Amino acid sequence: MRVFRFDEIDSTNSFLKRENKLENYDLAIAKNQSEGRGRRGNTWVSKEGAALFSFVLKEDSNLIMEEYRKLPLVVGVAVLRALKKFENLDYKFKWTNDIYVNDKKISGILVEKINENFIIGIGINVNNEDFGDLSSPASSMRIESGREFHIEEVVFAVVEEFKNCFKEFVDGEWKLMLNEINKANYLLDKPVTVKIIDKIIRGIGGVVLEDGTLEVAVDGIKKSFDIGEVHISFKDNQ
Ligand code: BTN
């Protein structure tokens, strides 16, 4: 595992994707990103004071690709567990990739794949208080707790927690993690909008199911929606 530190870079995910020979858990950390990326081509506003980092997970031939579809959820559990160690806030997990506190986004996860490597990119609003002009409300650990944190300590805690979580996942402890996800399920009982290409479906968020899909009640009928296929939001404009 190598650690690459940058005062500024376009994006820590893009940096690792450009590297030729990646090792498991190679880690890129930046103070600022000029082209921080979120999911669905969104920009991730990358202000100093946030934890902006990406690391490599080499594909394990023992796990089938279907299982890797749950990877963003496993990363989410790692972020939840790690952040709790710093400040015991009421963190919520918004399926599939976001952490919320008090109805505001505090962290986002972007998992990409290049060759046999997954690039796990995480942005956590740690000490920053400026989130640019976002359509959805954001907050930081500092705002919510009233104190500052050592950014690299947060980064390394998340990576270490992910290593534990991934081992648990490979060892068959998925149900335990799923339980944690459902305890912190932000979308439960909330009106949600499911966008599948140009089709929009409205419903009420339910539990995250064993296969990692989200249950949504549409006109009273429970349907499940898959990670990657849909964009779920609890407001029309997100
Ligand atoms: C999202 O909320 O849509 C995901 C945001 C992921 C942001 C992180 S910041 C570090 C890494 N580098 C990027 O360009 N994106 C991820």
C-alpha cells in the first residue's frame, strides 16, 4: 500500500485510474480537487477542510461480480463505523452511497472500476463549512459537533474500517452489515423518486434487501430497485 498526497489534484479517483501499476489499498489523499467527481457525472465540491481520498481494492477471484454490486454498501458501513468513533452523531445511510446527518449530506462515495481494480473514492465534509452552491443541503462533522478533527486520522480510520468490513463481507457476515444499514436507513418511509433512464416512478422508501436492492412501495405494491440502474432521491430536484 502506497500513500500519494496532493495539495491539489484534479480528482483522487482520476489519479488512481491513470496509474499503471496499482497495489491493493494504494491511497490518494488531496487537500483540494479541481475536478472532484460525484456519481452520475456530478461535480463534488472539494473545498479545503474536507477529507478527499480514494483507494484501490483489487478484485478478489473468490468473490463473484454479483457480490461486488454490494461494494458501495460495504463502503458505507465502513464510513458509518469510522465516523462514529470520532463523534457519535446520528449518521444515516442514504442508499446507495451517501451519509447524512440531520437531513444534510456529510459524505459521498464513488466506486469505479478500471481493469481488475475498484477505485473507492470518498469525500467527507470534516472541518469545511463552505459547500458551494449545492442543490441539496450539506453539513460537516465540525458544524454538527462544534469541534475540529484531524483530517488524515479520519481518512486512515475509514480505510482501516473498510479493510475490516471487506473481510467480514468476504467471510459471509453480510447480514450483520445489512442490519446496520437498515438501522441507519435514511430513505425508510420517505417519499422517493426512482429515475430509470427517462422514466420516473414515485413511491415510498422501504428496507434495503439481502441482495442490496432497495424496496420501494409503488402504489402500495413493493418493488425492488437495483444499485446502479436507478437514481433514487427523496426530492424531485436531486
Ligand atoms: C457523490 O456524492 O456523488 C460521490 C462523491 C465522491 C467524492 C469523492 S472526493 C474523493 C474522490 N475523488 C473524486 O473525484 N470523487 C471522490
